Amino acid sequence: MFLLLPFDSLVVNLLGISITVLFTLLLVFIIVPAIFGVSFGIRKVYMKTLLKIFQWATLRIERGAKEKNHPLYKPYVNGIIAKEPTSLEEEIKEIRRSGSGKALDTPEFELSDIFYFCRKGIETIMDDEVTKRFSAEELESWNLLSRTNYNFQYISLRLTVLWGLGVLIRYCFLLPLRIALAFTGISLLVTGTTVVGYLPNGRCKDFLSKHVHLMCYRICVRALTAIITYHDRQNRPRNGGICVANHTSPIDVIILASDGYYAMVGQIHGGLMGVIQRAMVKACPHVWFERSEVKDRHLVARRLTEHVQDKSKLPILIFPEGTCINNTSVMMFKKGSFEIGATVYPVAIKYDPQFGDAFWNSSKYGMVTYLLRMMTSWAIVCSVWYLPPMTRQPEEDAVQFANRVKSAIARQGGLVDLLWDGGLKREKVKDAFKEEQQKLYSKMIVGSHEDRSRS
């Protein structure tokens, strides 16, 4: 037993030296640059290298598939079948024109009208605009993550070895490194905001709070190997306003907060999240609600109004969709944020799924599983556009204003603008949508009958 002691001491010394070297490298190349908001360009070189590897792997798959006569899966570019924007009345008249020879404006019900509703129903089933917004976006190319491409299968030994090497790199090197960085960022956030919270209110406290938040969020961004491109920074949200953005993932908050200083809005949680919330609110005027208060829309609106009326307070960060969408579309914005009357600063966020899928399907994955998938991806690459501020026009109601802001975000981010409520992720279609179609058809029949009676 005593003969093994020198060997054990050597192993311990080597382990200690390895940990020291690793921590020093983290401190010099990641943590310190994150604190000062600078980059050595390592992540961009890493991204370019990955792109070349992905291109080679995709070409190898296509060539191997041709050799073995395997069909290649090609996803839709935007996932929606192109349709001409026509009204119910126009389409029914077209069916009547091609079917019976009766007058097109006849008020009576015709059996051929059924074909319109049958066709619409089949189109909706074949091209469901809602359901596909809550599943991962399928890639045309392969990024060595088997969960992102239907064409992943055994093609050659070299390709399989490359995929296995990628698994080792992601799970044995990147994952421990990212967990260490995430732990560092969260620990500094809790400690820093708690200490700053004890300072008296004033410029010094605001200055320290801002830089503590920015520093910690930037470290957390490094924990995801996030490569973010910010556009039009002159339009960044200002105090007394509301920042609204499309919502893909919980990390949207980190992406935006690593470049700006925001007041967060959300429900009070327990556990680790609750500890973070209580520490953050000591240093910054975040708006947290109890679970029972969130259901009181008037109380939420009043708290938000009081916040934005004070022009010295930070802009509020809100995601009006209310749920995560897979970054191919923007769905209905809840009108509550647009009833307040404050200046709205739209922000469009677009992720590049080649390196890792940022979408959180909360109905399929828990938070721990989601974070594990994120931290075992290659990287998170995204672009952020700050759009010019927008205000509600005198003739607009809150819904029209919300739709105008949503359209601007969708147009800038290259996303599909949908009218559907993201709540359909967990709920059934409201009867009001069904009744709306019934009323349109009824109005067409009854309206024509009234016109005929007057004539």
C-alpha cells in the first residue's frame, strides 16, 4: 500500500496542475474578455471550421445516397404551401362557376359549396400552419447532430468516425467547459446583485448594477458558445419604453441582456430560479408577479404602466407571443403590452439552426433536458435587429398596433407572419374562429337574399 503513495501523489499533482491550467485558460480567454465585452475571434474561426466540415459531410451523404439509390429528404423552405389570398365568397363563386350553370349570386345553398369547406379542411390538415411551428426546424444540410436531419444514416466509415469524434468533443470537452462557465456566470450574478442591492439608491448603484448584469450575461453567453451579430444598435431600447421581441427560447433573455440593460417581467418562481430572481430585484427594478397576480390582467397592466411612466427606469423586456415558437414564424402578439401607451422598441431575433436548434419545445422537453441539448450542440448562432421605435397611432386600437409591430419584426427577421395564437400549442381552437367562418358564409347567403328582396 505504501508503494502506491508516490504514484497517488503524482496523480494528485497532475490533476491539480490540469485544473489550474484549465481555470487560467478560462479566465484569460473567456471570462476576462466577457467582462470587458471583447472577443479574440476564436468563436468565429470555430464557426467557419464547422461550416466547412458540415459542407463536406453533406456532400458525402448526397454522394453516398446516390450510390445506394437512397432518396434524400428535402424539407420545405418555409414549411407553408403557397396559396393565393382569396376570400371565402370569391372561392365559392369560382366553384359555382366551374360546377353548376346557375347564377353566381344565387342566395340559396348549393351542394357544390360543400367542396369549398372540404378543400379548406384537407389543406389545413396537409399544411397545418400552427402545429409545425412547435417542432424543430428540419435542415437541408447535416451538422453532425443526428437529431437534425432525416438523412442521417450509415454512409461510410469516415463519416461515422467523424460523427463519433464530434460526440466526444461535444460531451467530453464542450459540455464540462460550458457547465463551468454557466456556474461561474450564475454565481457571480447572484453574488454581485446581492452585494449591489445593499448600496443606497443612486448613480453608483445603477452603474454597478448595470455592469454586473452585463458581465454575468456575457459569461452565460460564452457558456453557450453563442455567436451573436447585433444590427442597428442606434435603435436600442431606451428608458421608459417597452422592448418586444419574437420568442424562440428562454435564452432570448440572455441574448438581448448581454447587449443592453433591461427590467425583466415574469412570474415568481421557487428553487434556483427564485434565488436568482430575489437577488436580481435587489439591484434592479424588475417586475415580478405572484402566480395569483399573473391572471389579473388589470393588475399587470397597472404595474407595467407605473413602471414605464417613470422615464428614469429601465426599458421593460417582454415577449408578447407568450410561448416559444420554432423561429420560422411570428405568431399573435397579446395586446396587453400595447395598451399601455408607451414607446415600443421592436427587436427581431433570428437563429441559425445549422449549429444548434435554440427552440424550446416545452411540451416535449423539460428545462434540464433542453439545457443539456443546448450545451451539447456545436454553438448558438443568431442575428439581432433593433428596429426603429414605434408608437400607437390615434386611429389604432391595441390589436392593430400589436399586429403592425409583429409584421415589422417578421419582415426584418425573414419570418412568416401568422395570425394564430401561440396558445394553441396547448389548447384547442376557440369556438370564435369556427363561428367566424360560419358568419362569413351566412352573411354571403343572407346578404344576397336581402339585396334580392330590395330589388
